[in-house]
Amino acid sequence: MKTADTVPQTIDEYIAAFPPETRAILDKIRATIRKAAPQAEEKISYRMPAFVLHGALVYFAAFKEHIGFFPPVRDAKLRKEASVYAGEKGNLRFPLDRPIPYALIGRIVKARVEENLEAAAQRKTGGAKRRG
């Protein structure tokens, strides 16, 4: 397990600090995110693995009993589906003693990519999205 004094510089370093069972889950989450957002950049932010593309897409982190997933889920359908994993601060918690919902993670990441690309296009044109 990680120590408080060790700050990983890469996602590989972050994942390497965990036991094999947890590493396997983290590796699969990372691969799921990569597949859903192949153009996203990997980095460590707030001491967690993060993926960015025109801004933050998602963060994830391993804890003693769960994997924390930190996306602002804006899509109503996805929010409802993810609600069974809802944590207290808008994060998602995937218990380690249950199957990890990799397909849901992939759909959330794809939705976040669309949101970020749309926001980047709006910034580029200087316009706000019209609602009608």
C-alpha cells in the first residue's frame, strides 16, 4: 500500500504501489478509460491518476475497500445508472468485493469526452450553447 510520503509521478508508479488484486482492477480501469478516450493525456493530479482532454475528464483512486471514481456525471441517464455507486461528494465508489462496472466507466468517459470537446469548441468560437 502507498505511504503518505510517497507521491507517484506516473500512473504506473501509482498502480505499482498496490497489492496484485488491486493492481489488476486499476490496470483494467485505466485500459477502459484509454479505450473510451484514446486521445486523452494521462497524469497524476491531486495524488491520483487522472485523464485530461481539454480539461479534466476523470480521476480514479484505490482505497482500502473501494475504488473511487471522480467524474462530474452530467448526463441524466448515466447519473441514474451510476447512482447506486454514489459517494457523498459527487464521486462514485466501486466496492472491491463486488464486480467493477467497467462498461459503465467506459460510457461515463465517452460522455465526458463529448462534454469537454463541446465546451472546447464553444470556447474557440466564443459562444455559449443555446438552449431552446
